[in-house]
Amino acid sequence: MKKKLLIFIALLLSVSLIAGCGGGSSGSGSSDTAQNSDQTSQNSDQTSQGAGQGTDVSGLGDKLAAAYIDMFEGGKYYMKAKMETEYSGQTQEVAQEVAVDGDNFASISSVGGQTIKMIIKDNKMHMVSDASKTDTVMPVNPSTETSDGALPDAGYTYTGSGTAELLGVSHQYEEYSVAGGGTVRFYFDGSNLVGFESASDGVSVQMEILEISGNIPAGMFDIPADYTVTQM
């Protein structure tokens, strides 16, 4: 099983753990949505300008997604997003932060006031709960786990473009097949990246992008030394 699948399963596990604790929507309303949209446009513009310089690693030329795929293939990025997931017949909005730096991976998933942090480093996966001050550790086999990102880090092939809905809003998209199977759609507002839809093995996940860049916040890969450790 490749690490990208392991990561996807871990993300679903962390979401299911915190979604099971309940909690409604934050009631942020349309003003927060508009603010997030403005932030998305600003961050996407900065990312496109920065990542678009130098060598086109992905070989996709002037495609809108080229700068972002270059970032994934470069193996270092930070992404803040929100998504919807269904748990026990109820739809929950999940806030997600993801950081990738080489072999290190971190994800912070939050819903209904509950948060789970998942970190992969030094060939171990850590499920960290600040609420219970626990660190559940599972081994990761480096000989079989070969992909390090929340999204595939290589093997994108452009397959087409069109218009479709992302979380209820119509956007232009570019679609790519990825090595190992599955597809990824990049959704845009003009040239600004506003979201992803990743589909693999019959499972589809949509994410609205709030921030994406090559700058990883300090502490994303830190594990508190005083938490209770459980080895799996």
C-alpha cells in the first residue's frame, strides 16, 4: 500500500474520530465565506507567481495547474482547506491543514471544536490529540510507502477541462489522471485555484482551498514530549 493511500486512510480516520464527537456548524455565514474567497485569490496569485518561475517540472507549460503540480512534485508545501464529509448520515464541515516537507507529513483536522493532528516522520505515523494529551504511534514501512503528499506528488497527465460544481458553486476545472490510478480536478476562479476534487477507487473528496504556498508554519511537525504514548 502506497503512502498516499495510507495518508488518505489516516485522514479519514482522524475525520471520523472527531466527527463522531458531534458538533454543529460554526454559523460563520456568508461574510466569512467572502473573506475566505478573498484570501484564496490573494494566496493563489502569490503561489502562481512564485511557483511559475524557473523550470517547469511538470512539463505542463501554460496549464493553470502547472505551478501547483510543480509545487507538489517539489515535495514541499502547505495547504489550508475545508471539505465536507458524511458521518452517521450527517454532513460535517471539516477544516484541514496539510504540510509536506520531503518525507515529513502533517495534517490537522478540525470539526465541531474537536481536533486531531496526524504526523508522519522517521518512518512512524503519530495520531496526536491535544485534548487527551496522547500520541498513538504506528510504524510506516519505508520500503513500500513511496508517495509523501496528501495529493499525488508525481505522474500527472492532463486529460481535459470543462465546467462543473465544486461544493455547490460552478467553476472552470482542469482534470488530470495520476500515476497508479485515479483523477484530480483543479478548480479555478479565473486563474486562481479555489479547490480540488480527488477521485480514486470509487471515493471522491472535494476540498475548497483557503491557502496554499511553499511556506510551512513553524511547529507543524512537532510532537509534544510529555504526551502519553501508545504503540500500535
